[in-house]
Amino acid sequence: MGGYLAETLRALLDGHPKSRIDELMPWNFAPASSLAA
């Protein structure tokens, strides 16, 4: 769960639009590294 929290906070700090906040909810979370393998 730490990966979710870190990536969510990073997205918010990087200026993720508040109108798209649903994309950051846990049920929509997909780790950025999931396709990097």
C-alpha cells in the first residue's frame, strides 16, 4: 500500500487536476511499474 500512497502524493504534488481526482482513488490505482517488467 506504500506504493499507492507515494504515487498518489506525487501525482498531487505534480499538479494532478482536482477534476480528475477519481483517477487517484485506490480502486483505480495501477502501479506505474506494473508494465515495466
